[in-house]
Amino acid sequence: MDDLRGKVALVTGASRGIGRAAAVGLAKAGIHIAVNFLTNYRKARQTLDEIENAGGRGLLLQADVSSSDQVLSMVGKIEQDLGPIDILVNNAGMIRPQSLEEVKEQDWDLIIDVNLKSAFLCTQAVLESMRSRRWGRIINIASLAAQVGGFVGPHYSAAKAGLLGLTHCYAKLLADQGITVNAINPALIETDMVANNPLVNPQMVPIGRFGAPDEVAAVVTMLAGNGYITGQSISVNGGMYFT
């Protein structure tokens, strides 16, 4: 495993849930963390507090990662204050459970922008620096919905499936440049998204419980430290889907 101490990571959507757990887990490995959030400063500040309590160094950055201008501005601020970004965790996302009849064009555009376009924009923004240093880790947080559909709607499943395709393409093109690209497919992790979805319950999971954000974060940290795993889609789903 690589020594990650002193590396710089950007975790998008890090104010809560999987993003917060990933940010804190990486900080415990000695990584400096850029904590991205969109609206909830209080929860993002709590993430930063956990990072600092773990002995880490962090930076709060409010930005809409589906906006290219805001992404470029955010990356510039990180490079100025923490240094070049070594690890990118594309975690930002949103869920909007809707039936087939309810999904309108604006719903489709919003979910694709937040869950898929954001990962493309952030990856493109950090690639030049990673390629010049021949070292980088890109970790995309996808979903079981990319593999089996789901209860959320076609827009969400399509966005997460697109994220897997994006992962495979970047992994193939960057494999000889010291940059690994992988995806994680969580399912029914105990976050606000799951807690607020009346269509899911722990009995749906073969293991019999919801997963913990820390159980996903552990895989993020493992992938950050491993230079031989690339192009993979790792399922963290309690046995809901076998690959």
C-alpha cells in the first residue's frame, strides 16, 4: 500500500453520509482533505471538526460541482491552500424517488447533472496535475441502482450507470500514467437518503441491516492506497447483488 501521508484529497458532497465518512477516513490516513459542500455549512463544518479532531488538516469549499466555473474555482483554491489534488472522491449526488410517469425533462437533467456531470467536471479539472506528477486516485461513488435498476427512477439509475462507464473509460486511458480509477457501488447505507426513502427497509438486505458509511469509507481508503486496482466496480451492499 502507498504511503498517503501528506497527500491532498478532494471529497465532493462531504457534509454528511458517505462523503463525511470518506473524508474522515482519509484524514486518519494522514491525508489533507478539501471538504466540498453545496448548501449546508453547519454539517460541512462538523465534517471539518471531525477531520481536525482526528489530527488532520482540512479546508471547507462551497461549490456546485455541476458547474464548470465553480469546479475550476474550487480546484484553484485547493491547489493554492493545500497543494495539488492527489485523490478525488466523486461522491456528490442527490436522489429524487419518482415513478416513470412523474419523471420530467427537468428532473432528468438535474439528476444527471448532479450525479454524473459533476464527476466528469471534477475529474477533468484535476487530470492535468495528476498526469504531470504521474500519480492519482479517482474514486467514484456509484450505486447498486447502476447494476439492477432500483426504486428511485430511471434518471438515477442512468446517472449511476453512466458513472460506471466513465470509470471504465478513464481507467483504460490513464492506466499507464500512474492514475487509477475505480467505482464503489453502495446499497442501503444508513444515510439521510436511505432514512428518508419509505420504499426501503433493513429486511431487504440479506445481511439483515443497513450498511454504515464507515464500511464504504474503508473501501475508499483502501483504493486510495492501492496502485494496482483500476477499472473496478466494488460492491458494498450487504449481499443484495453479487458480481
